[in-house]
Amino acid sequence: MSDPSPHPELLSALARITKGRAKIVVDHILRHGSVSTEELEQRYGLRDAASAARDVKDAGIPLVSARGKSKTGRQIAIYSFGDPSKIRADRIGGRTAFSKRFKKELVQQRGDACEICGTPFDTIYLQIDHRVPYQIAGDDPVGDRVAADYMLLCGSCQRGKSWSCEHCENWREGRQPQIRKTCYWASPQRYTHIALRDHRRLEIVWVGEREVNDHAALRRLAASHRLPMPSYAKSALAEHVRRDHKSGGGKCV
């Protein structure tokens, strides 16, 4: 059932959303009061319904979500408009697309590898990502973009970053860009926390026949010790570091 009297400020903001998945979401909610991920997938053919809802939020429109069940009994999200006082007027219209020239500039500066896991990729599979999430720091005008404020990420790391950021306390409250800049997901080579937690993280990807064989050997060793691979790898690294430190910091082999 649709809302008989949408807030005038909300209607004004919605009128400026004229394209893409965001328009599909807001038009459906205007007509029916809410929209589910199931409806977005089945009625409009949107494979990533959650991202479609995120497009609306990125455009400055507050959404609230509730849990529901699909016709088959699976868990789904149901979205409706949130508090009009939380409209972000500076975001209306959503993100500005990155140009091929800007991506080429980043690749020339950083190389063709994901900045989180370090895995080389064909540049078509690397995505430009805001170092400090768009939802916190917004977007720079196209002509004022500084390469240092952006990262090149593979799809897997980009999704991991999104999940971690959205479950961070600084995302839900405060939203302070300076805190985000010191997070692993913004500065993987130099960070003090991961989503405000005193954690440390090491991304390792085995590439090529020799490294893949090393990975297989590591997996067999972990199994022989009845340990998960991450636990075994951490204990082996810790033992190596302690031994190297005790010997005076000789070269690792």
C-alpha cells in the first residue's frame, strides 16, 4: 500500500532521481510503499537487488530495511523510505562515473594489481573504489579528483570492503573520514585498525604453477596437523619470525 502523503521534501529529492536502478526502486516504493529484493529481482530483473537499494542511498535518499520472507520461505529485505530529515542534498543524483582516462591514470601509477590482495588482474576486472567510502566522504567533482583518494580493487576485495565498512561503528554513527583513512580497507599498507578493531590482516594469493604447488603442500601439512589452513599458516609464520628474531634478524629464505 502506498504512502498517501509523502513528505514534500522527500518528493522534491526523488524527482531528481531520473535514471538507472535507483529510479526503479524509488518509483516502486512511491507506488506501493515498499519494495522487496524478491520484487526487484523477479519483476525488474535486477540480479543484485541489494546494490540497487544502495544506489538509492548513494543518491542521498534515506532507506530503512526490514526482514521478510519470500514466497519460497527464504530471507529477503524489504525497503521503504526513511526519515526525510536525513536526506543528503549533496548526494542527489548519485555518484559520478569514473572516466576511462582516470582509470588509466590509476593503473599507470599503481600497476594492474588489486591494492588489497595484490593479485594481478586484467584491468577490466579492477574496479575504482573510494579510499574513504562514498557514503562517508561523498564524491569529488570530476575535475578535482585526486588519484590518492581512490583505489583499484578486484571484485572479491571490493565486496569484502563493503561488508566490513557497513558493519563498522563509524559507518553507523559519526562517519568521520579521518577514522576511515587509518583503516585497513583504506590504507592496507599503513593502517592502525580494521573497522575500529585492533586487528591485523595479511592477504596472500598463490599465483602460477609453482606457487599453486606450494599451496597444495601447505594444505597437506595443515591437514596432517589437523588444523585449518589459516591457523597452520599463522603458527608456521610465528615460529619462523621468532626463530629469525632469535638469530639476530637474518635473511628469510
